Amino acid sequence: MNDFELPQVKKLIDSIRSKNENTFWILQYLRLQSAYIYFQYAVTQVRIQEENLKLMENGEHKNFPSHDAYAESDLRIYSSALAAYAYMRTCLHFTYELAEAVPNDEEFGQFREEYKLWAKELIGRRDRLQAHPYNEYALVWKRTMRCSDGRIEFPIRNLNNLAKSEKWIINPRRNLDELRMYIENLSTHLERLYNSYSQFSMSRAQIDSKDEALIVTQLRECISILDLILGSEFNIGVNYFFEALFIRLRHLASYFFRTESPLVKYKSKFDKRDDTVLGKIVDIRIASAHPEADQHWLTDNLSISGGMNFGDKDMEIQYGSNKIFLLKEILPIYRKIRSVFAQTSELPRLAQHPTWGADERKLTQIESALTSLLENPKIFLSDRFGL
């Protein structure tokens, strides 16, 4: 009987490998497979320790042909334990990347929080005894406690205080079993996400590199255009900046509303108010591109293209009968689009890139400056038009 079996992990590996061509899930498959392999390496070391502990039972020396054979077996009990922690740490690294692959999933977040302290303690054991023992402590080799359940004791001397000694007890078998339960639980969460993803059809087009590049580029371009709008102080021609902004907002939003889009499953994250604002953006986009379109005309004899109204500490731009506010509608819908993109499993690293945080800060600065500017638009309007 294999008491370190990983049935949930093996099941998920086989499931992803057999029918998936999505880059995100292929990456998770490789990480999961690597975690599984390093876990098996750790199991091998624990088995070596168990075999030698068994030889030490019932008289110890009687089970060995020579003292050298006895000493070698004794040494393997300790060396295999330390080697097991090295493999457990590598396995934990791959599982950490798996757990971080979907940073905005609530259940995954709770799972990470639940195991945070345990993972830190496991890494600490490996660092103190196997990876970096020379930082503060040194091992003292002498015969110490060992138990048939896998517990062993290491005498330690403090390099900063030679008069101070400690005894560290580890149990690789118990820690390996804890790691087994952790990986199995992690696989359950991954399977939930994978099944949810599969429900939206593996045959549907995926976010390819071209779409991903467009999304990243246009999200950043929106901030640049908003910065240009701020710098223009709504001078003549600012409507062209708005039209460029609406083109990008319309395209970004389309990823969540086109039936053939792999991101259409996130459509429900937009409420009725969001839908209303996005409807205005679609109409304005049509009006700016097609002057003959109905959306460009307020009446049969009057077209409006980029008219601006200032009031209530906001700015309203108008195309035909469509009016949309900068602070109350345009900025919030852009933030909403950013937020939903950041939550998608198809773009797991989007919000983790260093530029994402920088763009968030830039957007906040622009919004604050626009709010301040529109507090009293008469200041820049009077200078410009002599009002």
C-alpha cells in the first residue's frame, strides 16, 4: 500500500494532458507534473530513512555485518531526512506557483491563507538544516534521539554565541504527509477551476498572443489618452482624444460581450449601469466613425459631434443624443474593465506585472487632477474664451 499516493493530482494531470491546448493550462500541467515528480523524490528519501530505522530495531548492531555497515546505516537516517526536505521545498515552490496562478479567485485566496504559516514553517526547517545552516548555526555530529516514526534530533551550536546550544527535532515523514494533503487539496481547487473553464468549451477560440498584446497595449493607451485630455484642459480638438479613447474602450469591452470570445463568461460582472455606459460608448463610437449614422444626429437637421458641457463638477461630452460624463461614467467604466481583465484566469499574470501597479497609480493621479480641474472650470474657460 502506498501511503503517499496522490490520486487527485494524477487525475488532474491526466485530464489536462489529454485534451488541452490552452497555454495557461499547459503551463499548470507542467507545474503540477513537476510538483508530483519532486514529491516522489521526497518519498524515496523518506523510504530510505524508514528502511534504515527498521534495521536499527531490536539490538541494532546485531542487524549489521560490521561496525562500518552500522555507521553507514545510521548516517543514512539523517542524510535522507535532510534530502527529503530539499525535495519537499522544491515541490512546494511549484505548488506555490500553481496556487498563485489565479490570484483573484476567492476560494483560492482562502486556501493560500490557510496554509501560509504551515508553508513558512516547512521552508524554515529546510533552510535551517539543509539549505542555509551556516547562517547562524552549525551541526554537531553525535549520536542523538531517533524514533521509529521518523522523528530525529539534531544538536545545534549557535555560531554567534558558542555557549548556546539547541536541539532541533524534525519528522520528515509527518511533514511529507502534510505536504501530500496540501497538494491534494490544491488539486481539488485547480480541478474546480479547470472544470469551470471547460464548461465554456475547449473548442472556443482562446486568448492568443495577438489578443493579449492588444489588451495590454490598449489598457495602457487609455491612460495615456486620459493624460492628454488632462493636459489639454479641454481645449479645442480635445474631442479627438475622446474619440480615440472611445475606440479603445469599445474594443476592450467587446472581449466580454462577443459570443465567440473566450472571456464572454465574465459578462455577468458588468451590471445594468455598466451596460448603459457601454451602450453610450458604442453609439458614440459609431457616430464618430460614421457621420451619416443616426447616432450622430440630435434632430433631422442638427448633428452634434463632441459638444462639451461643464457643470456639477464634471464634464459632459455629446454626440447626437448621447451624452456621457467624464468623472461619473468614463473613468468608472474604464476602471471596471481593468478590474474584470485582472480577474480572468486567461490572463493570470496581467495584474502581477510591475507596470500594472504603476498604471494604477498614474490613473489615480490623473483622476485626482481632473477632479481638481473640474471643481471650477470657469478658471480655464474664462482664460480661453474671455468668459
